[in-house]
Amino acid sequence: MDMRRLVGQNVKRVRLEKKLTQEQFSDMSGFSQQYISGLESGHRNPTVVTLYEIAKALGVSPLDLLEPPSSRQKRSS
């Protein structure tokens, strides 16, 4: 799986679970709305530091942003 897409899907999933718009999350995280959009669409390649900052802003572990959907399903079963 393409890691950029995986991270983007996970960021979007968590953001939506927290009922945040991209603009609201942008304000919280300090990243631009354009960057968040590019990240969620899999067009950005975030650094480790960026992953940490985004995870911190979302209130999740950085590892949560790297976890494939199949791992989440196994864990919740």
C-alpha cells in the first residue's frame, strides 16, 4: 500500500471522527488547509516530525496514522 495514501486516509478518518473540518483542523494544528488537503489526498509526503505534530493535534498516537485498515479491524474484534 502507498504510505502517503494510507497516512492521508487515516488523518481524514480521525479528523472526521472528531467532527472537524479541514479548516478547523488547520487552525488547531498550525498546518495550512491546503497542506491538510494534499496530505489527505495522498499527494504529500509528511516527515516524521509532521506526523508527530498532526497526531498530537488529533489526540492520537503517530502509530495510529500508519496503521492499515486490516490491523484496526483485527484489533477491534
